[in-house]
Amino acid sequence: LSVILFQEIWNSPYSNDSFPVYAEDIDAGHDASPSTAMLSEVSSRLKITVVGGSIPERCGDKLYNTCCVFGTDGKLKAKHRKIHLFDIDIPGKITFMESKTLTAGETPTIVDTDVGRIGVGICYDIRFQELAMIYASRGAHLLCYPGAFNMTTGPLHWELLQRARC
């Protein structure tokens, strides 16, 4: 049994200007979402579970940062929308406001796969221990937080937070 995990926003530059340009309508299917069509094909062809990092998702007039999980049959098993958007302003170092473009998801995502029960978060979601606690209480065997942390705050927190969520 195998699993592959992509990174956060792997199909687009990581910028508020790019999210609307690269956003895909995941629910509309293959033509409207070539990124998830490719993930589905890979999972089916290789008979592996794919945690598809995340891509910008267009749903109506909203944009989300969304992770799709595909089973070994290539079928979409779960879709997680990033719950905690990353808004930061460190004068002279970094300013980035995901909430300027993206909408926060509202629901924790846990999914049963061939490799076990997976709790899914995206990047900044890892900062909030309650999400990991929910997943643990629901029997998660694996926590996946595809991320694209920046080099200003990422090195200070990423490894420590991963260890804290185990």
C-alpha cells in the first residue's frame, strides 16, 4: 500500500493575483479541473492513495484552497478546504493576506483510505491543535498537512508543529 502527498498550491504561483487565474471547478469534473483529473489518473493507474496537496478551487463566486484525496480506484474520496487562512504582516519582512482572495473552509476532513484513516489540513491549519485533536479522537492513523510555509516564519515553526501534532 502506498500514498503520495503533493504540496500546497502546486498548480499555481502562490499569490493572490494568481489564485483566481489558476482556480479550477473541482466539482464540475475533468475539463474544468485538469489538475484533479491528473491526480485521479495517477492514483488509478498506480493503484495508490493520492493526497493532492492543494489547488485554488473556484466554487460559484468564491475561491478556496482545497486538498483532494483520491483512492486507489482514482475516485475522489474527500475534499478539504483550508480552514485557517494565513494572514501575516511582519513590517519589513513579509505581508500576505490569504483572506484577501480566499474563503475559509468550515469542516474538518477525515477520510478512510487503503493506507488508513487520514485527517487532512492545509499548511496554516497545523497551527491549531484542536484540528489534530478532532482527528485523533476520530481514530486518524495519519495526519496530512500539505504546506508551502514561507521562509520568514516557516523555519521557526514547521518542524516543531509537526512533532507536536503526532
